[in-house]
Amino acid sequence: MSERVIPLLDHRTAALAPPSGAIDPRTPAAVHGRVSDRLGRPLRDLRISVTDRCNFRCTYCMPKEIFGKDHPFLPHASLLTFEEITRIARLFIMHGVQKIRLTGGEPLLRKNIEVLIEQLAALRTLDGKPLDLTLTTNGSILARKAKALKAAGLQRVTVSLDGMDDAVFRSMNDVDFPVADVLAGIEAARAAGLGPIKVNMVVKRGTNEQEILPMARHFRGTGIVLRFIEYMDVGATNGWRMDEVLPSSAVVELLRTELPLVPLDPTAPGETAERWGYADASGRHDPQLGEVGVISSVTHAFCGSCNRARLSTEGKLFLCLFASRGYDLRSLLRGDATDEAIAATIGHIWQGRSDRYSELRSTMTPDAAGGARHVEMSYIGG
């Protein structure tokens, strides 16, 4: 019998309370040390959304007809402060987190984001090493922020760019923002030493698949890793349809018509991207030419190795990108819960995790698959 996912309430109207007894520091859940969930997946990667606001209105993420001038974004008092974010990050590190990615919305819109980066850069993993500290941005204000971000301790950036053709890109971001300004931001990031830089392209069939080869040509040999992402059914506002998904296998096939590729091994456990290296005349990977990646979140689920947790702008912990509700950690941060109690809660929640929506998607009926209201990408980041 196939499993099914039961739709839950909207994340903006309800949140899950921590599991019963989880905030008791005497709980058996690990307080200091690495934890695994019910499927044996460790906690290694924490993605923190610092704002639900964005200056783009990308049609697949924040369509203008939904996120218009009157859209009720979160009030500033609801957002976690930098001190709260740093505190919760330190407690996640106690459980084995090694990488933190700042997301949004557009994270560079958060005022004084450099202060938060400086605080996070001072943290150390359980092994005493600096965190892998990175940030995903649309690149719109990266050119004027890159030096300050690097000086604050940010290590690298991932930039979203959905095409080289200016008309296509302006149409997709829906605020008439030019490609040239994003490319300038990428160059500024490289000059500041924020690398290796990755560029993410969401591929939507019928919209920008003609940009796949131009994007590959532009970034090949530059040291920048280009990744193609399948258009995903995240949230309830992007009008997602399966027939608008271009499978990653088709992307690789198209690339290989012009640019020889060879498969590469993953760089780390739980890596979401399948790596392909550009080949030289002998058919071997040429590191000087670089590589591309494909993220097959729809056609080839990678739930089995997912080691990522997501913290929303207002302090809700989501265990899956396709979740409907998150656990409310802000109430603990702003209450009188001790670090030990909150760390125990995080461990307890992760140990109870069994999410694998992408794997279950194929077993669901079309009505069930389309009816579950997932958290919006703009609220929780990618």
C-alpha cells in the first residue's frame, strides 16, 4: 500500500509546538554531540532565512499577483534578532552542524547583515574548525556589498541567475532587473575572494530552457560552478505543473550535444547536485574548464542523504523543504529556556524526523500531491 502525505495548516497561521517533554534538559536526546534521525541521516547543514522580503518577483517563487504591494510581510519584531540567530546556530552546532547558509527572501536586504555574518563566523564546529559559512543571493546588490561581506567573514556565495538573455531574465524576475547588474555582482564577489562561486539556474520548460547552453558557454572555464535546478512544487503560489519541469537528464543530454561531459564524484555526503566535469580532447575532466551540476529535486529524489534543517525568518524549524508546518523555537528563545533545554529540544526533534516528501511524491495521487500546502520558498529559502 502506498504512503500518502496529509496536508497540514498554513505555516503563517499555525506552528508545531516542540515535542512533549523535549524542553526538559533531562531528556535522553543528545544535548552535546552528533544526532541522527529515524532514517539514519545526520544533522550537518543549517539554512537560515533572515528575511521574507525580496526585491525580485520571480514567477516561480514570489509571483507579483500574490506578493503585490499590499502583501503582509512579517513585522520586524517577529524576526529573529542577530543575537537570537547566533545563539540558535551555536546550539545546532552542538549536534554536528558544520555548514550554515543564509537565505531569504533576499538576505542582503536585511539591514546590517554583515554584523550577523561576523557573529556566525566566530563560531566553531565540534571539531574546532570554522563553519562553512555561505549565502544565497539574487545578486542585485552584491556588487556594493561583496567587500563588506568578505571582511565580515563570509566565505562564499551562490547567485541565482536564470538566463543570459536580458529579455528572458527581466521577464522571469518580473521587476525589469538587467542581467548585466547580476554579472557585475558576481565579478565583485570574485574580486573580493568570495569563492568558489556557484550560480543557480532554475529551469522552467517553456520559459528559459533555451538559456541552458548560453549559460554553460558563459561560465565554462571561469572557475564558477553553474548548477541547473528542476522547477519545484514548493509552496502554493507558483502555479507549479509537472509538464513545466525539464528533467535534469534532458539538461545533461542537451549540454553534451555541444560540450563533452564526464561524471564526477560528490564532494561531500548529502550533496544535492550531481556533478559533471567538462572533458578535454582525450575525454578526461579538465579542471581548467570546470564543471556543472544538476539538482533533480523532482525526477530523482535525494531524501535518503538529506542532512539539512531550515530555520525560518521568525524562528520556526522546518525539517523538509516541502513541509507544511515548522516547530516554534522562537518561543523558547524568548522565554526562559536554557541553552541545554533548547539544544535538547533540537536533538529530540531531529531524532524524530522521518520526512521524505520527494520520494513519496511519486506514490501520491495527483489530487493529494497538489493539495498539500507547502511552506513558500520565499519564507524559508532554498
